[in-house]
Amino acid sequence: KAQMAREVVSQADLILFVVAGDITRTEYQALCELRQSQKPLILVFNKIDLYPEQDREAIYQQLQQLGTGSPKDRRLQKMLSADEIVLVAAEPASMEVRVEWPDGRVTYEWETPPPNVDQLKQKIFSLLNREGRSLLALNALFQARNAQNIIAKKAIELHKTEAEDLIWQFAKYKALAVALNPIGILDVLGGTLTDLVMIRSLARLYGLPMTSYEAGKLWQKILISSGGLLLGELGTSVLFGVGKSASVVIGPSGLGAFAGAAITQAGIAGYGAYAVGQAAQVYLEQGCSFGPLGASTVIKEILDRVEPDTIVFRLRQELERQLGE
């Protein structure tokens, strides 16, 4: 039942949490759990006909007293204000009514008052009129984003062996090219080009788009790989007394130094290519929803335009953090 409830909550546009009487610790913990779903929540206090002395501020104060000061409590209190608490009587208790007849008889009958849910209706209508389109769009987009991520993950898993072979192939090509090339600056340029071609080949293999989200992070890996080649050139010049580029100018006497430097830098190049390939797999999976029309991109655009005094605005920080996960 708990799992089914979580699945229902994940698909809901709006959560109505119904309580009656004093809020128990169990109900409060359930509220905190629901709060983590990052969905708009209205606390509905039912059976107000039996608790006429209750008001929204009193219920809100009780919620604060149940809090322990934990991060969950602070997130709940930040999201749920007194304005999100409504008082209703969905099925009022029957009342005994005295009936006096014209002939002087007196009888007693039980009457059930009509439901009193006007406050809840007004709250929902107000919320839908002001934030309805944003709520519906965000919920649908987050579900689409989850579906995109699942598809991307499956694509990564299905082509795992082929991708590993492709990465190792490019790593060997890059290592061989760096080993045979005598000019250090060409090592860096050629290595960078090899990394870019490898990333594009992986994207085609998986059928996933290249987006600006992953491009920025992959450039960091590529720069680290290129920096490793430069450090390798400097390191071999210290170790062997001459760098790979300089050993060519020296002539035949520098062949030993060239061979040592070539082997060292080939190892660095191969490892760098493998690291870039592994990073590309992760970023292709994570960035599939950040294209121009991707779900994550549209979600971010909606969050950037929400008005300050809305429920979605209060959820914005956590929703944006969820986008980054």
C-alpha cells in the first residue's frame, strides 16, 4: 500500500491531505514524506462541525509544535503556511431536531446538514486559476523527464559492450597517434579532435542527443586529458633530459629519449581517452532531457517565470535541485 501511495503521489498534480481532530505524530510524519514529492499540498481539516473551536492558525501552531527542527520539518513549514489549511465538514454529523406539530404533538427527528466544503472549493479554484497551467505542465514534464532518463539508461545498458569496444578502440588510436607524432602541440590538437569524434560516435551509438548541458562538463574532461599530454611532455623532458618534440631536432642521438617520451605520453593519451569516454556515457545519459525542446529545459523556463507569491515559487528551489540530480 505504501508503494502504491508513492506511485499515486508521483503522478498527482495536487495533494489533499485530510485529517480530523488533533494531528497525530504519524500523520505529521506522513505530511513530511509527502512534502518530499515537491507537489503542492493542501491540508484539509475535516469534521469541523465536531471541532468548532479549531481555526487555521491553531492547526498551524499545532503543526509547528509537532516539528523537531529537522530539515524535513523546516521544508514542510516553509511550504505549508496557514493559507494552505482549509476547514471542511464533508459529512456533518446528524442532529436531533425538535418538531412541533399544529395539533400540539412534539416529535424528534434526525437531520443531516449539507456538506460544508465551500472553503476547499474556493481554495482549489483559486489555485487552479492562478497556477493550474504551471502545475499541470510541470507534473507532465517531470514525468516525461523521468521517462527520458529511463530510456537513456536502457540505451546505455543495451550498448554497454559495443560502447566499451568503441572507447578502447579510440583510446588505442589516440595512444598510437601520440606515440608516433613528434610534435607536442599536435598531440594536444589531435588528442582533442579524437576525443570529440569519440563522443560523437558514442552519441550515435546510443541514439542520444548532444546538448549544451553535457557539452560543458565534457569539455572539462577533454581539457584535463589535453592538460595531461602537456604535463607528459614537460615530465618526460625532465625525466629524460629532453622532451619528445626536442628529441627530433637533436637527431639520431635523441631516439632513445623519443621512445621513452612516446611510450609515456601514449599511456597518458590512452588513459585520457578512456576517461573522457566513460564521462561521456554518464553525461549523455544525464543530459538527454536538456535539449532545446527537452523536458528539463522547458521545466527550467517555467520555473524562471513563476510569480513570487505562489506555491510553485516556494517549491522552485527544490525543483531546480531535482533537475540537477
